[in-house]
Amino acid sequence: MGYIGNEPTTGHFPVDNFTSSGGSTYTLSKAPASAGAIEVSVQGVLQPTTAYTVSGTTLNMAGVTTGVKIFVRHLGETLSLPTPADGSVTTTKLGTNSVDGTKIAMGSDARGDILYHGATDYARLAKGTSGQVLTMGANDPAWATAAAGGKVLQIVSSTTAAGSGWNTASTSLVDVGAPWTVAITCAATSSKVLVIASLSVTVQDYVNAQADGSVILVRDSTALTNVNNAANFGIEIGAETGGWTRTSNHGTLHILDSPSSTSELVYKLQYACKSGDAIYISYHGQSTITLMEIGA
């Protein structure tokens, strides 16, 4: 049914009916909030609120003749709203996103806490300490100390182009010199230094038709590779022909050094021409030496 304007509302207005016995008190079915919360009619005539008083469920009104009909209409009925039984409210009765963190009690509201579902119910994981990482156990999450080591803390590198031509005729090991002398200072004594030297090496001889040479890596005054120890072999290059000879090769040194020092460390190359006229670095190709500090 349509309405002009707002649809009228309806309500329940209980009525108490009495037949006067000539007395002045009448017991109501419920206690009104005030005298104005009821309408009192005597023989069809509404009574002003000055004609009666109420106290609880007792209506006080004198002077009504015996046998006269009285009705009382309750205008402001108080309704009792029941409390839902435990576990009776379903998810369909809740609005989307209507439950926020203020309605979830997990024993703590500390910043950084994590809520997760345990074996039977949701549980709280207290925040970890600075630097910890979240890990997964057999079933539940937990905080743990981050795994250490394997981080590159710094890189120092030096590169030369082909044709630069560092060379020596010395038959004893001598420093190649700059830029093959590279310094690094570690942040901790537990750090390691990964040394990678990628070298273009050339040897030649104009007379004996035989040439060979060696290149090793040295830290300060300690040889990290050498020409006699198979476990820490340097770069060896050689050639032999029936006449004049020159040969070039590209070799790489990889050393993971444990210097146990926070002082400046100087890594350098040494070379020797064991036979022939000379040994060259970067004569025919580019060469590079790189130092990487690896955190423990």
C-alpha cells in the first residue's frame, strides 16, 4: 500500500480496563514512567493528568461512582530487549569489516604483535626484537635471529685495458706495481676477502725459442699463491718452438682469504720471467683484480 509522505508507524499500546467499585486505587498491568505516559478515560471522558496520580503500578483517582467503566491506555510502553544467547550471532548478522582490533582481545595490544591461527583458535605472537626475522616452525610462526654471513660488505676493483703492457725480465718474483696493488680495510676481523684476478698474460723470447713465466697473488708480504705449492697454484704460462716465440693466455686467480684484521690490507700481483725475454700483463687483453669483503 502506498502513502503520501512517510509511511505511518504502528505500535502496541496496552489497555487496562476497570469497573469502579467506588474506591480510589486501581492496579495497572505495568508501571508507567509518569502520569503523562497514560491516558485515563472515565465513562468515555478523557481525564486530565491533574485528576490522577501514579506510583509504580498504582493509579490513584478518587470520586468515580461505583459501576462506572474506566480504561487506561499505556502510551509509552517499555520494551525489554533480550540478550542474544552465547554463540547465537552468525557471521551474516555482522557487517563487512565491522569488527576492528578494539574488539579482539588477545591478552595484549602491543605494537608489533602478530595474530595467527593455532591448533584450535587464534593466538598472539609477541613482537620479536630488532633484527629478528619471522620463521615457520613445524606448524606455527616464530621469531628467530637472522642467519649471518654471506653478505658482500664492500668491493674494490682495478682494471687495465689491452696494450697497457706491464712487463719484467726478472727471473725472481717482483711486484707488478700499480694498478695491481689494491688496498681494502675490513669492517670486522671475522670478515673474509674474496680475491678475483682475471689476467691477460704474455711471455716471449727472441733467441732461445722457449719462454715461460709465473704470476702469484700476495697479501702484504704473505704469498697467497705460489709456483711450488699445488694447493695454491698461481698462473703458469709457457711456450717452446723451433724459433722466435710469443704466447698469450688468459688466466684467473680465485682466493678466499681470511686475514683476521681490521687494518688496511694490500693485495698485489707478483710475476717472474722464468725463461725467455719477458713476461707481460695486459699486453694482448684486458685484466682486472677485484677484492670483495664478505661478512661472517
